[in-house]
Amino acid sequence: MSDFFKFEADFVDSLRCIPMQVRFKLDNCGVKLKLSHWHQFTEQERQTLVEMPCTSNQECQKYREFLQNLIIEKTGTPAKELSIEENPAWMNEKEIPETIQTKAAESNVNIAIEQWNKLTPLQRFALIKLSRASHENKNFYPAVQEFELV
């Protein structure tokens, strides 16, 4: 899973920001990675976090341990651990989260449930993250376009 989204193109060459696929893995393994931590990693360490699998329970545990060890090595303290959602919204193909419906309406986009369920979990995750009020939302519409929802 080392494909980046087109809406991330302005930073993926340098990996100066945390790409969605790594953010997805962070939610899967329950680690709160700060951008300040990310900036302390070497380019190779960032690339390892992009390429390292984090799907099964065993992979998630290995990813969490690798990441926490890296953060401790760089900062002296582990990152905050987060609870892992048992049934995350991005895995639910049958219901579009309210935040996405609201953000889509603001962008004059109507996402049908049939479109939602054709998206990959990573695409749904990206839309959820990009629709949150606390997130800079400039990439929501480019993501909607990229995912062929308009």
C-alpha cells in the first residue's frame, strides 16, 4: 500500500506531511503521531512507515512497536496511544458519516450510498479525515474528484 493520493502530490515527494496511508495505519494501530515527531524521522524511516504493512492484528502490533521505538529514540518518550475503534466508520459501506454528508453539501456534491460502498476503506478514511471540522479541508473536493464522486 504505497500508492499516494493525487491530492497529496504537493508533499509526497519529500514526505514533509504525514500521508493518508500512514494516518490510516496510525488509526489501525492506535498511535497518536504528531507532525513534530514525523519531522524528526529520516526520509528512510518515513518511507519504512509508508511501506510497512499494518492490516492484521500481528502487523498492527509490529507497526506500533516499531513506531513507538522510533519515537522514543528521537524524543525520549513514547507517543500517546489511542483506542482502536472496533467498527470504524471507514469500514462501514452502508452508511455515509454525517461529517462527509455535511462537507459534501457545502461543496455542492451529493455522494450516493452506492458510490460510498465502492470506495476502498482507505478512500473512505481519507474523506472522513478531510471532512472533520478540526482539519484543513482544502483537499476534500480534490479527493471527491479523484475518487470519481462528481
